[in-house]
Amino acid sequence: MRVGILTGGGDAPGLNAVIRAFVKRATVQLGWEVWGIEDSFNGLFAERRRVWRLGPLDCRGLLARGGTVLGTTNRGDPFDYPSAHGSRTDRAAELAQAVRELGLDGLVCIGGDGTQRIAWRLMQAHGVPVVGVPKTIDNDLEATDSTFGFQSAVAVATDALDRLHDTAESHDRVMLLEVMGRDTGHIALEAGLAGGADAILIPEIPYRPGRVASKIHLRRAIGRAFSIVVVAEGAVPHALREADPAARKQALDDAGGAAGLAMASLRPLVDAEIRAVVLGHVQRGGSPIPADRVLATRFGVVAADLVQAGRWGQMVRLRHGVVDGVPLAEATRRVRPVDIDGEKVKVARAVGATFGDMA
Amino acid sequence: MRVGILTGGGDAPGLNAVIRAFVKRATVQLGWEVWGIEDSFNGLFAERRRVWRLGPLDCRGLLARGGTVLGTTNRGDPFDYPSAHGSRTDRAAELAQAVRELGLDGLVCIGGDGTQRIAWRLMQAHGVPVVGVPKTIDNDLEATDSTFGFQSAVAVATDALDRLHDTAESHDRVMLLEVMGRDTGHIALEAGLAGGADAILIPEIPYRPGRVASKIHLRRAIGRAFSIVVVAEGAVPHALREADPAARKQALDDAGGAAGLAMASLRPLVDAEIRAVVLGHVQRGGSPIPADRVLATRFGVVAADLVQAGRWGQMVRLRHGVVDGVPLAEATRRVRPVDIDGEKVKVARAVGATFGDMA
Amino acid sequence: MRVGILTGGGDAPGLNAVIRAFVKRATVQLGWEVWGIEDSFNGLFAERRRVWRLGPLDCRGLLARGGTVLGTTNRGDPFDYPSAHGSRTDRAAELAQAVRELGLDGLVCIGGDGTQRIAWRLMQAHGVPVVGVPKTIDNDLEATDSTFGFQSAVAVATDALDRLHDTAESHDRVMLLEVMGRDTGHIALEAGLAGGADAILIPEIPYRPGRVASKIHLRRAIGRAFSIVVVAEGAVPHALREADPAARKQALDDAGGAAGLAMASLRPLVDAEIRAVVLGHVQRGGSPIPADRVLATRFGVVAADLVQAGRWGQMVRLRHGVVDGVPLAEATRRVRPVDIDGEKVKVARAVGATFGDMA
Amino acid sequence: MRVGILTGGGDAPGLNAVIRAFVKRATVQLGWEVWGIEDSFNGLFAERRRVWRLGPLDCRGLLARGGTVLGTTNRGDPFDYPSAHGSRTDRAAELAQAVRELGLDGLVCIGGDGTQRIAWRLMQAHGVPVVGVPKTIDNDLEATDSTFGFQSAVAVATDALDRLHDTAESHDRVMLLEVMGRDTGHIALEAGLAGGADAILIPEIPYRPGRVASKIHLRRAIGRAFSIVVVAEGAVPHALREADPAARKQALDDAGGAAGLAMASLRPLVDAEIRAVVLGHVQRGGSPIPADRVLATRFGVVAADLVQAGRWGQMVRLRHGVVDGVPLAEATRRVRPVDIDGEKVKVARAVGATFGDMA
């Protein structure tokens, strides 16, 4: 057996741990050849062909290392690939051709929704056998209960909240922390719970600035002169609740992001210094926390199991504590938003956090 | 409503987060009185009565703080309490009397198996209404999928493995790390997976030293002159597999613990420096990691929900991602060992770790 | 002896450790009374008088806690205090009056340059005995070799660089990290050295964007497709080298800060994705690293020694490994910039970092 | 120029950072050849010759990585080398021969006192040009104000103290933490200050158990029912103050180390649970903290400067904030103990820590 492996989309802590687990299982125990493909599917194109054989010695240190040794990119969809002249071409057949040239029996594709969709289409349209491994730092894939990298990102965000807490309290300030989550608020919710945020603003619950301000004032009234607000990248005020995605995006861009928009909305209503921090790419890097290393390792091993069982066209996923496979066709269908009536939101409210819908 | 709250047994990161969540929910939102009882049930005895009223201001900083502000102790079972003269008395009626004197409607008891058993007996025998919150850093309670503190302990153990990896590799050494787990190997297994241990020795799988040595030699043969072995406190060699618990304990004590026993077993078989580190109490302290803060917060809030619903005699637990209540009578019944045929053990083998049953 | 203690200016990790050390030494060992004054000098004003007596029990947990339990503020200079009507008044005499009313023998003032200047003026103009403890997270006070909080801020910045390194490498990106340092580049230089930055842009060395771009291209030429740039808040391009402070500030504001300005300067010159992260207030909070806890403790104890010796009008400082006192009159005189011909800058160049003056 | 580089003695965080800085400076900027020699001087012996050429690409990731990529060993002194038959031979001439065979102009030797002595003797007796880089995690070399790795070890020890603090307080226990320091107590003193230890037991101040017990009782008397004691590996009770080193070592071994000896001494005197943790090798590994990365980088660059200037026979060192060279002959002369009348010891006493000489 000879299998290619690649990583696509934005990086997440744990990608290297998946690669390591797959390579160790596939080469040492199953005796296969594994070829790493660089920069997502792009490493297969003839003009930028970059593939190298991976053995157990290449895996040294990978379990704990952030990023991906295979590189990744958002260069574009092979089915609609940007050419030099600005036009777009379907280059998927070239990928299939490369897979044949390299003598690969199939591809293991670690990546987000986009990567999985391309993988699935490659299999359907061009007969390239694929197995998927889901990756979304936002943890918002319906098909799996959890993804690696998410808890590591939450840890970075929570650490930042802990630090801001100190400085906010010393200065009687309102501190906004913008965290990842363009479409869903899982990181904001989890970090907000873990960091004891007073307000948690997420895309799923458009916030009324007045209600956030009320919470801040209520705290001042009981002698807590500072407040901590965590804001997901995609959180918008209630006034924009019916705006279409493009209009939302425009409003966010105009305000310099979700924290900027929240600051602008709150400033007229709150008589306190307000400061914002945007964590940005810091959330993506660094050594994965232990739970993410374990989950990534399980994903990598089960990916090899799926290949071994000939279960091409499936994607690894975690469900009810067990890692198994699910058809790719189903897997890429749906984003999982925060359940706004779910237990976690209720718990956050129960310890006093507002989502800006109620004070 | 007036409720007492106490913490019993060994401490675990997240105890304070449970207290905080319960107090915030119970006092600010439900308007109850909450009384903290010190040093487990002992703070109720007349001669050492230590109770104090808890309000939201007492909860400042608790979410992120290790240990328990209420204190805890292993002083003894109130139903079989050690007296000054060496004899033992049943003092449970005094506790019930104290609960009445203090006008408490019931007790929220955060603690391990022992604490939950006492709580349940107090309710059955003396009519004291109780709600339980499970706490076991070993994560080995059958009744709940997960307990707070476990992932924090795994993080400490994994950090130690990462550090030992550096020094083992520099010196071509075999490094043993003893981690918590007297009866079950969950911490060793999880940290072993996260830290890339070459051997994972757990109580559930008595190890053959020769097979661990084979693994070490195999690594040397492929140029990896060092090895990392994680050992649970209760791991014993195969020769002791049928020894009764007392004999196991004796053998462990004689060897200075599980790492000492493993070292003594391996030394004659391995031609390399072997060093051992025993992490001990360091694993219990420190700020809980975000996931443990969140789980502890959920437990605290749902404990209040159970009280509010009059569901005395129940214990909070996590099942399939949801926190709810389960009858205490069932909850304390069983320890959950590592599933030796389960996915995690298979995954550990798949990435090359031995459990000492196979090389 | 009865002494007041206050903290002024922006917070820095270690403020609480100074307070703890001073209080323990002064109360337990010397038998003095210590009074904490809130919100810098403002807690002395009659209309917002907030002082409380500090004993050893108030110091529990302070050694490791970020922020300041006394609070701090930038509300204004008592000698030029903003009034409600927009005008400014000299209210220093009120402070001196408060010190007399409270029966304080003197004040220990922990703070930056501004705080020390006010303290010194209070002593000269109104006879209030003061001892100063320097605090500048930027470590740019000429009078002391080092200040607490600096290394903690460097640790936060270095951790961010480590994380950005992972994601930059995975995506072949240029990553800019803006760190504190409006006037001096010590944090950027130290974190740049510790985090292996490819370019370090500091206020002391105006950078030529073309030279930074050359460095980035040189790396790409040898197969390192990513680069890491650390930018101090006050770093400006060479074109602004002769601009006055106001013009520099305007240019920085217009570009959204130093990272924004650097990004705008580099974008036309570099054929790679460039992303920026601004760390902001995250650098100020969190538990001080051990070295900062030790330095802060030494400062607190020596402050008590100075008071005991009647050496009012002095400020604590570290010189050649020893903590002693220096006259406040001298202490507040000068900012210490990065020595652009010094060993650290040379070392940074020697390991390949550019400052934008040479490629 | 062609230079060999090796690391000797126990590992310390920062060794890789020295290697990286030297290689980058020497190869990229100065155009030299650098050869890494494995396992200290042993990699030069013909029967185990392991040398490989080091270039900048070999340095990727080294700045932040613990351990040493060159490996290290305590296999023995080349001037008195253990042979297979149990006898000892002077094999130094073979090293000199190897240096000639490899065409090396000299050696850069990173290591502790032992390594530096061997290096110096190699130069004197066999004319091998050497430059030394000091490494002692204990920070007890008279010739330099500070060594890399020390602050990283202090950080590990302080983190453990912070964690033990939580659990000690929850359980009203006395917790002993044994840290490195066979001959000197710098790590114990620094970590004790940073972690707020109640007692600090170091080799330089033999402790009277009764006085440590008094401190513990004093704390209980004021309601602090727990205490934290940090113990250096070489700390002994006052009764052994005049014992010769062999007798001290025997007493320590018999008691299972310094923490065991302290526990045995305290147990009869203290009415509280006492628990001990021995940190051991965990202190040596892990990524160096930023200050150690910077110091190691400076050492590596200045080592290249010394070579370039032909200053063979010198050792890099830090003095009064500047890194320069000092003759090896002087450098290896003296260990620097904790100054028992110095400021740091006084400061520790001032915040309430006992050294066991006074209560």
C-alpha cells in the first residue's frame, strides 16, 4: 500500500500529531509507504510538485509541535483554480493524474470543510480514493463531537482572559477580547466560561449594546468596577441581526473587527475606560494541549484503520467518545452552531454572564 | 432555602470552581443562603464547628484557583470515627443534629467515592437531604464520563514527560515517570498518549519486565537510544498479577513505589542508565485547565438545579456530553478501570507504545 | 511607625509582590502599621478617600498574583488635577493634609516615572516623606539596571512569537507582532532574541522597509518561506526619523499602530501574505515569572529598610546585582534607551536578525 | 576556519540555543565550517567517532528546544578513562589526534566545571585550542554572574511550589519539595523566594529541625495550618554540619535523599501530615525560559567572537551585564556558594522564611 497525506486550510494545533500517528501506524506496523504532499493539494501539481517519503524518523518531535510540517495553504480550490491571468480553471484532473503517476493507492486529507469537499469531489469525479480527517479550530463541524486544536485555542484565549482580568481589575476597566469564531461562537463560549467573562458575544446571539452596558453598570453598583467581555470574530449587534452576510462583514470591517464594533457600540453607553485586544493568529500556534494531542493521535490511527479496511470515501470523527468513520458525503454537510438553548449557554447565564440579549 | 456545601477527600483542580458556580447560581440568582462547611464533614462537629456564609464576593478569583477554600481532610468516616482513645464511634447523628441546628435544608457534598457513600448513608440513615458532586482526579468513576481535575493532572504529567524527553534524549537514558493511579491507569494512559511514552504501565495490565526491555532494545536498535516509560502508582509486574491487594501494596512499598519496582525489574534486563521521577502531589495543585474549569462550573450549576428541583439523593454527572443527575445509590457503586481492549489502548499500541504484555 | 503605600501608573506583574514583601517586613518584623491607599494618590482625596490597613493575612496569595490589589489609575497629576469643569487645579496640598490626618509618617510610592516625580515634588513642596519603588514594564529607567514585570512581559511576547512561528511556517507567511515599547525597544529586543525574530523594529533604530524586505527575500531564497518580525509600539520607518514626537504619533495612529505602519510599508515590497498581531494589554497581566517575583520582593524589603533608616526621598533600585537606594532627585531624570551599539543588538545581528538599518 | 563543538556534563535548558547561536554566527556570517561532536569528548574517539557538519538548517527550532542535539554523557574523564577491564587509561592524546585528523582549528566546549577542566588540560597538555562556554544549572560558578538554564530550573521548581501550595493549604499539610543543588542552594533560595516558601534548607546553612518545627508551629498558631519547605539536594541537619562529604552523602542516601532526611528529622517534632516531592530530572528538561534563551544566545555568539579573535584558552562569562571572555585557568577554580550574609538570604528572612538556623 502506498498512501499520500496532506493538510489543508488554516493550521490548528494537532495537525502534526495526526501525521505522526498515521505515519507510525502505517509504516512501522502495517508496512506501507507514506508520501507527504506539501501545501495541501498544490504539492501535487506538476509545476510545484513537492512530495517526500515519510518514515518514523520524520515523526520525531511532531507529537508536541504546532503547525504542520507538510505546510498548508488557501491557494484555491483545484476545481476552480486561479490562473495567472485572473481566470479560473478546473485542474482536478491533474491531481488525479499525479496520484496515478506517484503510484498512490489513495490520499488521506486532513483539513476543514473546504478540504473535505474537495477530497470528496476528487473521489466522485476522478476516482481518487480518499479518507478525510476533520480539522476545524472552531469546533463547528456537525459530523464530529469534537476536533483537535479547539481546546488548545480555548487555552490561549483563557490565558489571555486571566491576564486581562488582572489588569482590568487594577485599572477599573472594561476589557474586550476578540477571539476566533467567524461563524460560530464555540471558542468564545468555552473561553468565556473558563475565564469567567461577564459578557460573551457570539454570532449566534446578536447582542444589544444596552444590555451589555447594563451588566457592566450592575457590576459597578456592587463594587466590581471592571468587566471582561469576550467577543467572537463574527459577533454583531442586534441591529445587524437581519443583515445578510456581506453586510455583516462590511460592518465588521468598517469597525476594524468585532471588538472594534463592540467597543464603538458600548462607548456611548458606558462611563469607563474600554480597551480591546484581538488575539488573532496567536490562537492557532503552539504545542497542542494534551487532550488535543490524544484526539489527534486517535484520528491519525483510525484514518489508517479506515484505509486498511478499504473504507475510502469516509471521514474520521468522534461520536459519543468513540472515534470511527462516517461517509464524507454526510460529513461535509453542516456547520454546528452554538446551541443557544443548550446547557452551556444556560450555565454561562447561571454564573452571571450575559450574551447581550438579556442584561 | 439554606444549603451547606463541603469538599471531601483528596483535592483536585476545579473544586473551587464548583463552589463558585454553585454559590453564584444559588445566592445571586436563586436568592438562597449558602453556608460553607470546612474540612469535609468535620466542620459540622460541635467541637470543631467551622461554617461560614458564602456570598458572591467570596467567589472572587476562585474559578482559576487550585485547591479548595473550604479545606478537606481524610480524618475519617463519621460513621466510624476515630476517637482519642483509639476506638471508633458512629458520630453521624451529630452531623444530622448540626444540620438541623444550622437550619440547613440540605448539603451539597463534593467529593470522591468515600464522600458520596457517606453522604448517601447520611440521607438514608438520618434523613439529611444531600446532593453529590463527583470528584476523582483519577477519572475512574463508572457513573460519570468524566470528572474535573483529571485533564489538569494529565497536563502536569504530560509536561513532565515532555521535559524528561529532552533530558532522556540528551543522555541516552531510560526515564520512568510515576503518575497517580493507585487502582486505575487513566492518567498514565492519557499522559502516555499525549507525551509519546514508549511504555505505559498500568494496574489493569500487569507488565512483563522482559517485554518492556525488548521495546527499549528495539528502539536502541533503530538508533533511538532513549526511552520514556510512564508508570501508574498501582502498576505491578506480571509476577504479582494474582497477588491480593495487600501483597501488591507490600511489594510496592518495599520497592519505594511503582517506579521503584519497575526500575528494579528492568535494571537487570536493560543496558542503559535508568532514572525515575515520582510526580506526587504536584499533580493535584495548580490552576485547573480551561476544560476542567468549564466542567466544574457545569457541575456546580447543575448541583443547584438538582437542589432547586428537590432532587435530593442524586449526584451530578456527565453522560454523552450532557450534565444531569443520577441516583447516589447507583453512582457510588463502581470503579471504571481502563478498558484494556478499548480504543485508547489500541491507539497507544498503534503508535508503538507497549503495555508490557507484548513487546 | 505608620506608613502608607500606593501603586501608580500602568500595572506590571510584581506590584502585588512588592506590596506583600513590604507589608510582611514592616508589620510582622518591624511592628509598624501599614495603610494601603487605593487608586494611586487619588485614594487620599477627601471625596474619594479609600485607605485600609494591611496586615500579613491580606498578603495571602499576593506573591503570585498579577495586577495590584491597591488599584491604580492615570486619573491625573495632583499638581495639575483635572476638575469637573475642565480646568486644572493644584491639589497636592490636600494630599499632604490627608497624610497628616491619617497620621502617616510617610508614603511608599510604587510606580513609574510620573509617580516618582509626583512623590518627589510632594516631599519637596509639602514635606511629605516618601520612598519610591520603580515600576516600568518597559525596563527603561536609567536609575535601575532592571525593573520587575519586564521579564514577565518578555515571556508573554516570546510565547506569542513561538506560536506565530508555527503558523507562519505552516502558511509561508510574514508575521508581525507588535509588543509594548512606546519610547524604547527593550521588550522587542529581548523577545526578538528569545523568539528568534528575523527582524526587530524598535524606536531607537528607524527602519528602512526595503531592508526588512531584503531580509525576508533572502530567507525565501534559502528555502525559509516565512519570516517573523517583532515591532515595538513606537517603531517608525526611516522616513519619519526626523519627525517630531507628535508627527510620529500621528503617523502611527493613522496606520493603526506600529504593526499597521510596518505592514503598510512592507506590503508593496514583499510578495507574501503578511499578518499582524497586536499583543496589547495581555502583556501587563498574569502571574509574574519567578525572577520578577524575586526582584519585586527584594524591592519591597529594601523599601522598608530605607524607611527604617530614615532615608526618605530615596528610591529603591538594582545596580550590579545589589538592591539599594538612590536619591529620587536623580532617579527620575532619565530614560534608558536600547544601546544601539551595545552587545545585545550586536548579538541579535550576529544570529541573523535585522533592525531594518541593514538588510 | 574549521571548529568543533561539543556539550558535556548534565544537560541544561539553553544548550541548543548556544549551539544555534554559535553555528549561525560562525557559518552564515563568518563562513567557517562547524562540526558537531556527539556525546561530549567521546564522539572523537576512533571506536565511536560521531561528528557531523552543522549548518544553519540544522539549527531550525533549536532556540526553544531543551536538551542538546549533540548528546552529552558522564562516561568519564579522557585523562582517566574507564576501560573495559575496569582499569583506567589516559586517552587524551587520542582526542588531540582526532582533532588533527578532522582538521579542526579548535574546539568549543560547552559544559560544567568538569568539562572546562578537561578542555583546559587538553590545551595545556596536548595543544588543542579550546574555548569554553560555562554550563551549570546550579548557577554556582564563581567565574560568571549567571549561567543559562538556572532560571528555567527555578521556574520549574517555582511552578511545583505554587501547585503544592494549593494542596498543602487544602489539606493543612507540611509539604517538602526537594530541588537540585548538591553543593549549593541557589535554586532552592531563588525558588523559595519566588514560591513563598516558609523554610528554605540549603547546604550552606545546616538546619536545626527544631527551628524549622518552630516556624511551622508559629504559622499554625496564627491560623496558617500548612507550611511549604524547599530543600536543596545537599541540605543536611546541623548535627551533620561537621561531617565530611562522604558521611553527609551516606546520611542523605540512607534517608532517601535530602527531603527524606528532612522529613525524618521533622516528623517527631511536628504534629501535622508531612509529604515530600522530589522534582528530579524534570528540572533539567523543557524549553528554556526567554532569559535563558537570550543568555545562551549571547554566550554562543561571544564564543565565536573569542575564536575569531584567536583568544583560545578563554571561557565565555557574564560579568556586570556584559558577556566577555576570561582565562580558563581562572574560570574553573571556584564554586560560588550562596552568600549566607548576602542580600537575598536577608530578604528571604525579611519576608518570614527560616533557614533552620533561627526559628
